[in-house]
Amino acid sequence: MITRTAQAVRRRLEGASYTLCVVTGTRRLDTVLNVARQQPADAMQREQRLRH
């Protein structure tokens, strides 16, 4: 039996996964995680190019 707390956590994770997929334009969780990891690095590279 799944507790209410576990159900709430599951819903929040599903909502966060969906939001990340929408924001990154992907459909698979493994892909969205890779894209999300790469975005800060890409942003830092753009910022460094602007400074030079």
C-alpha cells in the first residue's frame, strides 16, 4: 500500500519531470537531465565570450 506521503512525492516528481521536459523541449527523462546539466555550462561559455 502506498502512503499519502509517497503519493504526494510521486505527483511532485512527475510534475517536475513534465516541467523540465516542456522547458527543455524534450520528452524523455534521461534526455531532459542531460540537457538540463548542459544548460549552465552553455550559459557560462556565452557569458565568457561576451566579456572578451
